[in-house]
Amino acid sequence: LLLGLGIDDAFVMVQSYHHTASLLGPEATVQDRIAKTFETGGVSIFFTSSTDCLAFAVGASSVFPAVQQFCAYTATGVAFDFLFQVLFFGAVLAVDANREYCGVKEWEVLCGNGWLRKGRYDAKRQLPQERLQNGKLPVMPEVARTSLAIRAYGNALTTPFWSCVVLVVFGGYVAFCVVGVMHVRTGLDLRDLAPSDSYWVQYLTTNSKFFNLGHVLTLAFPPDA
């Protein structure tokens, strides 16, 4: 779970960095693009991490020790994941942005190219003029396709036909949720707390089948009573 959340946050940060090429001018430096990345993607992962951490923190108040420990561990992990994204992954992203501005290929890094040597990193570095595309920062093809698809999707939603379709679908979804809530059962089946092949499940199934006496009240009296 924590691995999936961390990878998702990393994807958000990387995509936000790529989208800065269309948000900033050709004079944007490495520092400008990283700052814009945290302004957009950083805020996004902050709110998602905060809500996830809060949800698991509430779950840590459960009376079941297993659920309590799982939620407490996960809430702590989500908080540290956000810190690592901001402090560690952000720094690595800045170094990789400098590599991009220096014109060093990824495979050249693996071959030992010394772009990390002292004096090579410069937060104020600008992209050379010969590497600009029509006087603008180069945009990755997949980012351009994604932006085009999102723009087309947004334009379609503003038309009367698709607006009505969305309203009808949402109304059906709300009706389905209302019906589902009315059929939700209360209570807890103890068999759900153990694996399906556990002897505990077999015992509870057999006990409820032949000795379904409801709740058993046990009274304990001291010896001198």
C-alpha cells in the first residue's frame, strides 16, 4: 500500500515537472521549473497525503489490535512518504532537471558522465537557445498528447448533450448508492477476522449451525460468595 502511494506521488511530481514546460517561458531556469513543480504537484500530493494520513489515524482508534496497528503503521508511513517526496525525491528531480538542461542523456549517466562533478550543477541554468522548440521549452510528446486529450474532454463536457449525459449518469449513481445504503447490514461476523481456511471459521460455522443460542452471558463469582 505504501509503495503504491509513493509511486503515485512520484508520478504526479514527474508529470507536474513536464507540464511546467508549457506553463513557463523559455527563460525559465531549473530553479523556476522545480518551484513550479512543487506549486502544482507538491500541493496535490500534500492534500492527498494529509487525507490518507488522517483516515488511517482515525482507523488507529479501532478496538481491534490488528486494525489499530495496521492503521497506525500506515498513517506513519504515509506521513514519511510525503516527507521523502518533498525532501529526497524533489532534490533528485532537481538534479535530473539539471542533467536535462546540460544535454546529458540518461544512458550517458550510466556510462559515468561527470555531470554531477563540482561546478556542474547550477540552479540558475537556462536551456540553450538551440534546444528550444519554436522559441519555447520543449514539451514531451506524451505530455502534449495528454494535454490535448484533457482539453478535448473538457470542451466536450461543456456541450449541452454531454452535460445532460453526465447528470443522468450521476443521478443513476446516486440512486444506486441510496438503495445500497438501505440494504447495508449492521454487526460484525467474527468469521471475517480470520482466514477462510482457518479452523476458527469452521468452529464458528458449526457452532452457529447447531448451537445458535445468541449471546452467552457468563457470570463469575468469587469462592467466598
